[in-house]
Amino acid sequence: MALTGRAALLAALGSIPVGILEPGWTGILAVNGPLALACACDYALAAPVRRLLLARSGDTTVRLGDTANVTLTVTNPTRRPLRAQLRDAWPPSAWQSGTETEASRHRLTVPPGERRRVTTRLRPTRRGDRQADRVTIRSYGPLGLFTRQSAHKVPWTVRVLPPFTSRKHLPSKLARLRELDGRTSALTRGEGTEFDSLREYVPGDDTRSIDWRATARHSSVAVRTWRPERDRHILLVLDTGRTSAGRVGDAPRLDASMDAALLLAALASRAGDRVALLAYDRRVRALVQGRTAGDVLPSLVNAMATLEPELVETDARALTATALRTAPRRSLIVLLTTLDAAPVEQGLLPVLPQLTQRHTVLVASVADPEIARMAGARGNAEAVYEAAAAARAQDERRRTAEQLRRHGVTVVDATPEELAPALAVAYLALKAAGRL
């Protein structure tokens, strides 16, 4: 039970302080009879809040940056009308800054024996699972002099998924894939090893593609057309160690790596390739494999939602062993990790031959655009020192990338905005060259 501002004002104007109303609560009770009676009646007529029934429904998943609607149903089983103010509490990361107060508070009136619904609109600012805290309800009497208040636990979880901003590049990459796959009129000839169809010979065609049996049945020379093989295996490996925690712009490197992995997964699944995911640092953080083409992307998005960088050094030897167990057949292994010299030279390079001996390996890394800006800075002594430091960092990354290429690894090094399309282009180039 609590004294409202209206009751406090009336008591201050026409009453004197009177001690304790109930254990642990101090208030002001009016001495004059009519006001005391009004307060008592107001309290008695306020609907009891502990007997209210609450249930949730609504969205259980939302992409980062979008809005999730969670509906709270309040049932009033009592004989008194409920006039209440309700606060639906969620973690701070469930709201955009400055919007929590307005979005979490609701006023409602529920007649006896009826129910009402209120909707809380969440706009999370971080990936992962966001769980509802508690619902606090303050019930007012008809005069608004006294209130009853209680908190209820009403569990609900909203999973915040990666935003997949690079999906805007998917149509153009699919067009290129269809060209490679022989599904457009501009068929790419002489690439791949999977038979597609027969057509009439034209000057310039490879004579090795002539189908002599079909030619014998027709009056013209027939040649085979080919397309890149389907049903290839691709393993996406996310390095979730300490280097993935480095922030580039407003987000950690891990987020840019996940976005690039999602675009590649969407493209590869459309090409008929089998896609698996492994997230690793010193242990397996996520593993997705054996999914159908239609289920692979939702499975990857769901698995990535709760991934966070771990502030530990990645165990490259254990990562390699786990990747080899996960990809028993010859596969394209896409390792999204750092190109910093120390982790690569001390961790990855010694175990890299184990991967390249059995698989095609592609290493993708997030570059910091601030380094490029610093490298071109001039004008004062501080800017010159920054440019020198940036140039040295760029040279180290180039040397590290060259070391990887000497082992037969394809390297993609791009800024967060450019990494996803660059990785897709590298995949298509490998597919066109028949290296998958």
C-alpha cells in the first residue's frame, strides 16, 4: 500500500503526521474524519494486484535493428475494476537509448472478470537472448488517493538475430552464379565438370566437348555444355577468440565476419552446395551441419545470434583438428579470422598444411578502414607519425597474406562493408575455376 501524491497533498494541507500505517511503511494519515474515510474507501476499492493473472505472447525472434512486439495479457479475476499503471521491465539492451521509459510503461483499465492486452515494443541494440525481467503493477483507487503495488514474474525470451545487412548483395551474386551454372542464355562454356545439356557446335568450341554419339543421331555436330559441380561441401569457420573482439567502427570484428558468412552461405546453398558452420576458440561455440538448402540459413542465423567474442587466444591446433573432423570429405574451408602477424605465424601457419593437403582453404579477414585513413594523413607531425604507423601495419598484413598465399590459400582482406561481397566474389571465382 502506498500514499499517492494527491493524498499526500491533501494530508499536508489539512492534517498532521501520524506514524506507521503498517510495518515498514511510513506515511501521513489525515486527522479529519471525512478525509480519513475517503482514503480508507479508496484503498479498499483499489483492485488487489497479487490476484491478477498475466500471460505473454508475441515475437520470439527479431533481427538486430528491427522491432519486436511482445503482448502482455492482464486478467482481472476480482470483483473490483482495475485502474492501473504497468511497467514491463526488460534489460537496457532491449531498448534504444532514451526510449525505455515511454515504451515500457502502460496505463490500463480492466473491468471485473475481464482481460486486456498491452503491447511492449522492443528495439534491441545487441545480439543474443533478451529475457523479460518483471512486471510491476500499481493499482489505483477510484479517487487516486492510495495505491496497491506488486511485481509479477512473467517469463519471455526474445532472440536477437544478426541483421544480415549484406543480403542486399545477394541478387547480383546470384545472377553471376546463374551465369556460371548455365541457367541463362549466356552460358559459360568449357567450365566445370557436370554435364548440363547439348547444343549445336559453333566455331571456337572445344573439340573435346563434341558428343559423337549425339552427332551421329543428328544432321549437325553436337557439343556438351558443362556447369560447375553441385553438392560440394563448404565449412565456414568463425574464429571467436580475442582478435574477433576488436571493434571496427561500432561493432566487433566478429559481427562483420558473421555477416560475410551469411551471404556466402545463402549463395552457396542456392548453388546446391552443402554448408556447415563451426565457431571455435578453445572449444566449440557453435556447430551447424547436415542441414538442407532451405534450412541452412535460418539455422546459421539462429546459431550465430548468441555468439560473443571470447577474450582467450584461439587454439589453432585444436581448431584445425576440429575442422578436419567436421569436414571429412574434400571441402572448401572458409576461415574467418585475423591477419595479424603474431596469431597467424605462431598459430595458423604451423598447422596450415594439414588443411591445405586435403581441402581448399580461403582465409577472410576484417580490415580496419581507419588504418587506410591514417596512412593517407598529412599536415602535421602527429599525422605523419600516424601515417608511418598505419603504413607499417598495412605492410605486416600484406606480408602475412603473402605467406598464406604461398601455402595455396586464397586470401580476402576487406573492410566490414566490403568483406561480404568480396568473399562472395572469391567463392564464385573458385567455382568458375573448378577448384571446389
